[in-house]
Amino acid sequence: MNAISTANNGALTSSKDKPSSESAQFLTFVLGGEVFALGILNIKEIIQYGDLTEVPMMPNFIRGVINLRGRVVPVVDLTARFNRGTTSISRRTSIVIIEMEQSDQADAQSIGIVVDAVNEVIEIASADIEPPPSFGAKIRPDFISGMAKKDGRFIIVLNLDRVLSVDEMLALGQSITPALTNSTESEHEH
């Protein structure tokens, strides 16, 4: 305890003493029994899971597309994106619609993510968010922007720019297409 109080110049401060300008709001959700969080600034809306159209020759983490008020929105299964199987659809399964800014496009790209269940919007002080662990996490370290402490539990704060990197997802999709094309061509040669 002495090391902590010395590091803080003898004064212990709690997150309640911090000004609200140093905190942000996050949407928490469950995925495979773990609690994750996303900053709410990119979140457009939350809808019930359903009406998905599957698209052939897509990476396994692209569940399909939905029609959202006339716009085609790809839907990413985060469990599959993290290489942990696929999300089992239940009554509480939801799609969180996120707007991703694209540097080369005037419009933001809407992307849906499938989650087991949406929990709540919480406020987390920046002092309560620690850097991501370099090992031990069940997902890629670059997918994590930090570990938030809330009510004695850790919440994994996701790095949306890495998890939903359109360029990376397109590259993965294109790596599947040539493999399928080559296997189809070799079948026709025989």
C-alpha cells in the first residue's frame, strides 16, 4: 500500500474524484461468456438478430448482409473473427451496428457485429483502463485497446479499428476466392 500512496504523492484518489472529462461511455456485451466493451461513439444502433442473407465465398467470420433502411450492411461474427468457433444464435443474440470512418470514402461504412447479448452502457474513467496484456488473452493482442476495471471485474475493451479493419477483412476474403477458383479450375481439368 505504501508504494501506491507514494506513487500518488501520498494521496489516494478514486475514480469518483476524477473529473468526468477523463471518462468515456462504453457499451458492454457478452461473447462466449466473456464481457467486452466498445466505445459508444461509433455505435449507431442495436437490432435483433435476423433477416440475414448469406453471401457465398466470404470469410467464415462474415455471417452475411442485412438490409438496413435500404443500405447493405455486412455482418461480422466476432466469435469467428476471434477464431473461437461461431456464435450460437439465441433469443438474446443481437447485431450492433457500427459506423466505421473510411479515409478513402466520403461516407462511413456501416458494419454489424453479432454478439451473444448486449448488457448496458457504462461510464469508465480513463484511469481505470489498463494497457492490453501482451499475452494470455484468448484473442489477438492488437484487437484489445485496454482492460477496464469495473466493480472488481475486468472488461476487455476492443480496438474497433483493428477488429473491423475493412482492408484486412477484404484481404482475407480475397485470399479465399483464388483458392476456391483454383480448386474449381482443377476439377474442370480432370
